[in-house]
Amino acid sequence: MSDQHPRGVDARSRRQVFLSMAAAFLASHPARAFAQRPLNLVVPFAPGGIADITARPLAISLGKELGEPVVVQNRAGGGGSVGMAQVARLRGDSSALLMALSSIVVIPEADKILGRRPAYELSQFSPIALVTADPTVLVVKAESKWQRLEDLLRDAKAKPDEITCSSSGLYGTTHLAQAMLWQSAKVDVRHIPYLGGGPSLTALLSGEVDVTVQAPGTVAQLLKAGRVRLLATWGAERLAAFPDLPTLREQGYDVEFYIWTALYAPAGLPENRLAKLRDAAQNAVNSREFTAAMSAANTPIRFMQGAKLERYLDQEQRRLAAVVKKIGKVE
């Protein structure tokens, strides 16, 4: 019998032949090489903002719960609308989730005001869970001449549209928050939009703008290092992490606002997949690793699911849409 006949190939040779054939197959069929592709957690903002800070530890805990890799993908632009629209188009696709901010419920309204087709509709998403809710804070550099909110507002009244304030994007969360304050105080402050909370904070630190609005977690370390000063919080009560920081209501302005983060899936997923995602999200948010990460970032967890979450999102959509309508058309 010839040594080259297949039946004469020993076990080791057969294994080598099999591996060679498998390698050739996978090289020519890359999609099948990774049957379990990573689950992308899309953050529709640049790195460094509260959505990104929340998404990264959540992705680790969520991956453990689901038994599949979860990879954060930053997709910035349009105040969050670019990344949100990307996930909205994935109807029935289980390969992506969205870590959205509260701006998700108002961008369709803003698009209508701007006279353009909405980038997405809320019906294109399935809410999985509310994860955090953080009142915004008003931030200036430590060397700023403004020691208190009233100092800033006095100058804003004397110099309309000269003071600049950055945000995470046009009609985004921190744009809405500051608009509510400027409207209540009857001052004109020039709004400068960026591609997320991180870049808008960098703009303050580099001197590109005079003021910024941020989630407390994004400025906690800068405050500790003496690089920034906080003038107010939009919360209903003072923040536990910053007990000396007065609320806007304490200072005479009937304004309250929270940057919340929520996990969404594309609409059209099978109910068993949605149930699995919701269970995994609950366990991930309650995990020791995630709670420790949020505590370190001074970001309060506010978990919510089901009918209660649906009611909350409906209320927020109506409340924030009214703010957008008052802002009007700006480009």
C-alpha cells in the first residue's frame, strides 16, 4: 500500500490535514470564523462623557452575564443622533445595543423644528433599562473670576451673547440643561456645541469656552485636583458628593434637570432575547464591579425597567420636548 494513499495517513498526519483544511476554509469564509461576533455597545458620543463612563464598566459586567463579549463603540456626531440612528436601523439585529442619554427622547422633536426628517423614531428602539440619573452641574475653571452663580449671571446680563458655554451637542442633554437656566434667568449666553461631554469639558480646560455643563462624575477628579469650580447643580436637592454646592432652586431659579443613561436594543428582537438582555442588565447593574465603578465616578445608579420605565420615558419626552420647542430653531 502506498504511503501517500489517504488510508495510510497516520493520526498525526490526518490531524495536520484537517487543520490545514479548516484554516483554508476559515480564511475563505471569515464570517463563519466568528459565529459569535462581539455585541457592540454603541455610545453615540466621544470618549470621556457620562455615557462613555457608564458604558465601559457596564460592558464588562454585561458581557459576564450574557456569556458573550461586549465591546464599546463610540460613534459621535449630531448631539448623539448619528450613533442613535445607527442602532435604530438595525431592526431585529441582536449584534448591537445603545447606551443613550436623555437626549434620545428629544432629538426627533429637534429634527422636526429644524425642518428635516427625523434621524430616527423612538419606536425603532426597545428600552432595556434605565441605568443612572445624574443632575448636571455648572462648571468654570478654578481661576475664573466667577465665584458664584450670581456673578456669572450679572456679567451675562451686562454682556449679552459674549459669555460662551459648551455642550455635548446641539439639542443634547447639556444644551437643554443650560437653556433651561438661561431662559429662567433671562440672559443670553452663547452656546458652543461639541461632539460629546468629554470634548466640551476639554474646551473649558483649554480656554475655548468660559463655562460648561457636565455630569458630576466627569468633573469630580478635576474638582479634587483644584482645576475647576462648581457654581450650581440642577438637582432637586444638594449632591451627597458636593454638599456645599447649592441647587439652582436654592438660588432662585425653578429649574431641574438630570442626565440619565439608558440601555436600548433595536426594535424587533425576539421576546426571549429581550428577556435575556433585561435580566442580564439588571444583574450587571447590581454587580459589585459596576456599582463600585459608579461610586468612584460619583454617579448615582437609578435602575428602572418595564412599565415603570415606559411611563418615565414618556414623561421625559413630553417635558424635554417643551424645552426644545422653547429653544426653537438653531443651527
